Amino acid sequence: MPAYIISDITVRDAEAFQTYRTRAAASIAQYGGRYLVRGGPIEQLEGDWSPRAIVIVEFPDLERTRAWYRSPEYALALEVRDQALSRNLILVDGVSQES
């Protein structure tokens, strides 16, 4: 069953963000993840939530997602994360295609 990383980000430093983004993307691909949403326009329909940029990454399952998040490959991206951006980040379990 797929699992998803959902991130609401605010870029702090454009140059550091490009470094983070490149490193994160390489690690995501290595762990079988793929981007479903990577920024783009946001249209607020309800509520008070007003994110600046949303990123959604799909992984094959929760275990693979957790392995990526704790991986040495992703740790390289985390080295510049605090300079590059601030964010809210969640992991959610998907539903099977049979549901």
C-alpha cells in the first residue's frame, strides 16, 4: 500500500534550497519514491491554511518511506535543510487500489 510524505515548505535561502532539493530528489528516487506534487499554484478552497508551497511524494509503502527518511542519502539533504527552508512534514498511509 503506498505511503505519502506531505510537506508544506517556506524557502529561506534560494541557493541552499536548490542544494537541498537536488539532494532530496536523488535520495527519494533511490528509495523508490516519486513526486506527485512539487510546488505549483495553490488555490485555497476552505479553511485558514495558506501554505506557500506543497510537496507530495509517493513511496511504495510505509517501511520504504521510513527507510528513506532515516537514510544516509537523505541525511545529506538534511545538512542544509535548516538554512534552506522551514516546513511542516507528515507521513500518511495510502489506501490500496482495491478499496
